[in-house]
Amino acid sequence: MQISSRFTLAVHIFACIDTFKDEYKITSDFLASSTNVNPVIIRKILGQLKAAGLLDIKRGSGGASITKPLDKISFLDIYYAVECIDNGELFHFHENPNMECPIGRNIHLIMDDKLKRVQGAMEKELASITLQDIKKDIKNML
Amino acid sequence: MQISSRFTLAVHIFACIDTFKDEYKITSDFLASSTNVNPVIIRKILGQLKAAGLLDIKRGSGGASITKPLDKISFLDIYYAVECIDNGELFHFHENPNMECPIGRNIHLIMDDKLKRVQGAMEKELASITLQDIKKDIKNML
DNA sequence: TTTGTTGTAACGATGAATATTACATTAAAA
DNA sequence: TTTTAATGTAATATTCATCGTTACAACAAA
């Protein structure tokens, strides 16, 4: 299973807000058009990003804006915000290993620390990338 | 979305084979009992591990055995073998970004290298863990 | 030939992701 | 105050992957 496209969508959304904030009002319809994704889906993601304190949304008049300096928003912040992961665990475990079996009884003891290392390596890399890096790439290509 | 339990199941399977290979014939029913997972699911995973060259399965008489030294089988080998990931990409991208939009047109150019770095960090850590590490932990706990 | 096992097809249940329609709520502008 | 254009959210549908389950043909050894 892959990580939900909510993550790439969220980054796309931030890129749009930062790039177009002076030219356009950033509404869910605007973002839906750029991503080619349904506006209701966009609003749900915007809601999650707002709940995480990463952006502001104006009701009524409309419009989304970023709340922090771009170098203070990492991929990891976004990843957590859009809840790509069940209860924080990257790996799904088989639920009911047999407690009568020495392996079944200890499989978590054997594997959990290793899985945590893998997840940690991934999250460390996510944390090392910020929206500032994205902005720089966009500037170079426009 | 989480990574399929096929991965933790596969590691569990290897642990059982190595631990019980001298006492029992390792059949899909035996493994189904230890993992508490349906034998057909087990057989499918065994098939994938065999296709990857990580173990042998005897038809008819039955029984699975490991084909390589344990320190030559890494978590990454297993991870690839059970196809936890669509076409090798960890992150699912929104499919049809708007090519009329400068961000939509370039979103892959902007993000792909970064996502690859994240995936690479995770796979590097997976590659650093082998079944030999698992065996050592099992010995310490029995 | 019998027996126990694997390989696999077929079908179902469940849950997540994504799309879509609809509408109440809201805030600013007219 | 009314109009207008957004947001927030519920409800429903579709699609897809996972996992469970039954059934049975193919197979190999006793």
C-alpha cells in the first residue's frame, strides 16, 4: 500500500498558496483546479492543515494563507497533519499471533524496535525537507 | 495507509522456519497456526518469497525451507518480495494535475527527487537489518 | 493407491480513498 | 439589510486492496 495522495496534495497546495497569494484569492475551487481534485477533498485537507496550525482559512470571504515562515514547515509536519498513517505506525502488524507459540508470543518483542528504526529513518528524512526547498525549486523553474 | 501485514507475516514465517525446522515440517497450516492467519494467505506469501528466491517449497510432501544464510536475507529483500508497494513508489501521487497551471505542470519536477530521498532513507534502513539479527533476538529470549 | 500438501481460482467482507451532491453557516461587499 | 461567494460538513457512491474462506486439481512420497 502506498502513502495517501493527501500528502502530495498538501505540498501542492502549499506551493500554490505561496506562488499565487498576491495574484489570486486561494479558494478550494482554485486549488481544486490546479490539482484536478474535488474541492471537498481539498477542503478536508485544508481543514487538517489548519488544525495542525500550518495555515489559516477565512470563512465567508474565503481564502487560505500560510501561518509560518516556509523554512519552519517541514514535510514531516505536513505528513503528520494529513494523517497518512494509522495511529502513527507505518507497518501494519498481523493482529492475533498465537500466544501458545514461542514465536507468536514474542514477535512484537522481536520486531517492534526494528520497525521503529525504519520508520524513524524515513521520518528523519521527511523532517529535513522544508517548504523553503520547494520554493527554491519553483523559483528556478519559472 | 499502512504497509501491508504481509511484511511482518513474512518475517514471522522466516522466524518460524528457522526456529522449528528440526522439530517440525513447516507447512502452511503450521505457519497459519503460529500467525493466526488463513493458510491460503500464508501460501500466497510463501509463493512470493519463493519467487524471490528466498525459500524453497516442496510440493506434494510439503515443507518450506530457507535457501540462503540468514545474514544474506535483509528486511529489504523481504519487503520487495511481498510487494508491499505499487510499482515501487512509496508515495501515491494525485494523478492528473492541471497542465495549464505552472505548479500543476511542474509538481513532479519539484517533488519527485525529494520523495525518492525519503524512500531511499527508509529502504537503506530496511537493508541494514537481516534475519541474522532476528535470530539473535530469538536466541536471547528463549 | 492413499494421504497430506501445495497452487490457485472464485467469491465475499471489510475498510480506506476519492468523488460528488447538497446545504447550513459565515463574513464581506453591495 | 440583502446579496454573494466561501467554507464546513453530512451523506452517499464507487473503486480498490486486504484478508478470509471454500473448493479442488496437481503433486509427491509412503
